[in-house]
Amino acid sequence: MKALRQIVLSLILIAAGLYVWVTYVPASQPLLARIGVLELLGITPTEAAEAAPEQRGGQGGAVPVVTARVGEQALADRITAIGDGRARSSVTVRPSAVGTITELAIASGQFVEAGTIIARLQDEAEKIALEQSQIEFENARTEAARIAQLQTSGAVTEVRLRESELVLRSAELAVRQAEFDLSQRQIEAPIAGWVGIINLATGDRVNAQDALVTITDRSDILIDFRVPERIIGIIKVGQQINVMPLGQPDEVLTGEISVIDSVVDRASRTLLVQGRVPNADDQLRAGMAFSVNLSFPGETLLSIAPLAVQWSSDGPFVWVVRDGKAVQVVVEITQRNSDAVLVRSDDLNADDLVVTEGVQSLRTGAEVSPQSDEAAAVVRSDDTGEGTL
């Protein structure tokens, strides 16, 4: 009795399993129909199941598959680094003399050209000294001319003539010194650029070497970053770089390498590199952080569609269509990109057809009916009603 219950229970489980198999796995109906299970259960195969052997490459038909051609693409070695930006040049303007500011000729944030007057210091004493030295110079020149005239007639000695020339030369140098002292009371912009924030006002007293203002030329932004030493032989000055400000992740800029350092850092085994990015629209600032991307084309490898790569216990492989039949070819993956996979293989060539859809039904030597990716896309578009008119 106990054995009978077990037999009945087993039959119920088998029947339930067959029901689930037939109901939820329509692709199993051709197999069940061939071995007579559907007839035993009184189930009539669907039209799709009856046509499956022809469509899926069973007895009497080729397996319909979607294929794509094998291409060639250069292996790209990509380097990504984080760098700090700085201005093309930045100068902190300091006075060379002590004095009170009588005029502040610029404003914060203003663009100035080289030579523009930034500020003037009180200069009355220097003007007086210049005028006095000019008077002394005129007197010395007049005296030197008179003595030179007398010397031609023999009225004065050669020594007296030499003394007058020395007095004239000293007076001339005194004028130059007075002019220089007066020029130091006028502070000019050494470079063209943007003025930073000014914390001074007319009437402030400044000492020599006090920081007055910082002028920054940010027409180009220089980015310092480090690269691994393995690319020393291939990185070049003038090579293009793609730069993305970390604060503006949607902004991708193009620049170039401007300077390559000559020494590798022993601690990190990296090389300091400087890139230059144009800042014509003035959207970048010194001190910003940047992500820098470099690409180095390498050897040319076979390029296949990502969907074509399959896996087995022995590793990756692809199905190749040759003479209308499927052939399994082992590949070695070298690089994965968003649109292609770069591989090496002794049995795969450029322009070969690899299967991208329909691989579940393939076996080595199975006949296939290839269809290109473009044609399959058109068919899918027509089936969904999304095709173009």
C-alpha cells in the first residue's frame, strides 16, 4: 500500500512537471511531440511548435541567426589623471617705495593691459628733487660749455676742463635718479590680465613689498598632472588631451600637452606633465580640479560585437559562419569598449561573420541561415509597427 502511494505521488509529480514544461516552455513541444508525449497526454501541438523544427534548424531546416562582420580597431591605452589648474601667469604687484596712495586707478575684477597705471603714491618731494636736479644740470652744462670755449684759447688748464665735465656728468646722473624716484611713485601693471579683489583705498599708506593686487592672465589654464612611467616613450608635447572640470562634469574641453618633466618621481614612479587648455570664454579659474584623459593608439586587433562573445568552461568563444555552418572559435579578449570587444584569435579573420543572436540553438556544424544586424533591425521595426514610412 505504501509503495502504491509512492507510485501515484510520483506519477502526479511527473504529470505536473510535464504540464509546466509544455505550458511555459513552448520550445519543448517539438521534442515532446517527436517522442510521443503530447499524443499520450492528448495535447495538440501548436502551429509554432510544428513549424519549429523547420525554423530552428531541427530536422530539415537551418537555424536563423543574426550576424555581424568582424572588423579591425586600434587598441587604445587610456590614461586618466586628476590635475590642478593654474593661470598662464599670475603676478602679485608690490610697491618699491613707501608712501600714501593718492589715486587708485583700477577696480576689482577689471581687465587691464600691461603698463596700465594701477595706483599713484604721494610724489611731491620727488617732483621737487627732479626740478632741482634739472636746474643743477643746466648750470653744469653751461659751465662746461664756457670752460671748453676758454680751453681752446689756452685760458684754462686741462685739469679744469676735466673737472667741469665730471660735474656735468654727475648732474646728468642726478636728473636720471630723480626721474627714477618719481617713476617709483607710479605703480603699473606688469602683465595684461584680470585684477583680483583689492583691499586698498585712497589714503592708505603702504610699505615697500606690501601686496597691492594680484593680476592673473587666464587666457590659458595650465593643468599639472602625473602619468605612469610606462608611457614615457609614447607621450609627446603637443599631444591632444580631453579635460573635464570636476565641478562641471558635463563640460568636456580639448587641450594639449605643453611641458613634460625630465625626472620621474621615485616614490610614486610617475612623471609630472603640464597640459594647456584655452580659456577664450573665461569659464575656467586657477585652482580648479580637472580630470585629464589621454589616449594612445596601439596595435590593430579584431573588433567584434559584444553580443557575439559567448562563454564556456574553456573561456570566451564566438560562433563563426563558414560555408553555411556554425563553427566555434576560441578568442582572447584584450579590451572591452562600449560598442565593440577587441580580441585576438588564430582562427578568426577580419570580415568573418559572427553570430550575435540565435546562439542558444547552435551546435558545431549546424546549418545556419544568416541575417545581418541591419536587416534584423528592419524586421524588428516592422514587427513592432515602429518602422518609418
